[in-house]
Amino acid sequence: MKFRYDNKMIFTEGLRDAVPIALGYFAVSFSLGIIARSAGFTPLEGFITSFLGHASAGEYAFFTSVAENATLITMSAAVFVANARYLLMSCALSQRLRPGEKMIHRAIIGFGLTDEIFGITIARKGFINPWYTYGAMTIAFPFWAGGTALGISVGNILPERAASALSVALYAMFLAIIIPPSRKSRAIAVIVVISFAASYAFSILPVLSGLSPGIRTIILTIAIAAIASVIRPVKEDPYNE
């Protein structure tokens, strides 16, 4: 009985801690829904896609690939590159699970991993109880999926110009992600500038401009990340081992 009570209490803690995340998810996914609407998704399709995908960069790559009639291989590669960071997060989180934890718990946590849920989960002391992550997922995912569905619904009602204007909010979110670390690290700022310049160059150069946006994104992401990791590798913090 005590075991069940502890799990219930920890589940409630996950619900509580994820409330700010859920509210932020709703705002971001609403803008994502505007983009999904331009790709021809219905509110139900958008809800299911976001509930199963729950990753802004990955879903953006998916929705834009669909809008461009990209091949399944291109679409899969674009989503894989955008979501590759979750492989590293999963490895890090698996080291914090109790030895002998059931595979079903590991699989569910791996499925539900997002940047924010990873952050609040990994910050807990000691071994991670899966029920904490379940609590966070329970409130965060419906808000994320619901925001996408509402964005599609509103986009279908609003005039085309208004819907296009709202879609800019998602790009503002990406800027909000890259600007703070760019201000703290000159290397990151240089890489961001190079990324913008390279993306523009790829869009106007004779041969490269003929590639689909998804393929160009894949090439740039892998190439720039590889070069940056060699030239300016991230130094380990001896005080954070």
C-alpha cells in the first residue's frame, strides 16, 4: 500500500511541476497548428500528430515536408535529424533509472521525452521514479496536442493573411531559443550567423537551390554541427560530473 501511495504522490508532483510547461506548450503548438493547417491537416490529424510526436522542431520539419510534397525518405531523414538530440537525452536519463527498472517503464519514458520534461526529470535527486515523468506527460501532452488542433481550427476560420501572420510566432520561438546562448557564447553566435548565411546561400546557388528545403536542412544541420564540434568542442565541466 505504501508503494502505491508513494507513486501517487510522485505522480502528483509531476503534474504540478509540468503546469508551466503545459501552458508554454499550448502557446507554441498553436502557432505550429497554423503551419499544419497550411499543409492540409485537419484538427483531428493535427491533434494525433502532435500527441504522438510532441516535438516542435520535428513536427515543424514534418509539416513543412508534407506541404512541399517531399518523399517519405526525405521526410523521415528531416525528422530524424531534428529529433536526434533525444537519443542523447534518453541515454543520460537511462543512467538515472533504478537498476532493474522494467522495460515497459523505460519505453514509455523514452517515448514521452521532450526537452522540458527531460529537464525537470533529470533535475530530481536520486533515482528517477517513472511515475513522476508520467505525471508530467499527463498534463503536458494534451495541452501540446490541443494547441495544435486549435491552431488548425482557428487557421481555417481566419483570413489567409491573418493565418500567415500568426505562423511567424513559431519562428519567434526559435529565435528565443538561439539568442540567449548566442549572447553568452561568441562561438555559438558565430555558428548561428554562419547557419543563416549558409542557408541563404543554399537557396540561391544554382545546383543547391534545386534541392528540396528538407534535403538542404539535413545537409546544413549535419555539416555545420560536425564542423563546429571539431573546431570548438564543448569542454567538460569538472564541477558537473
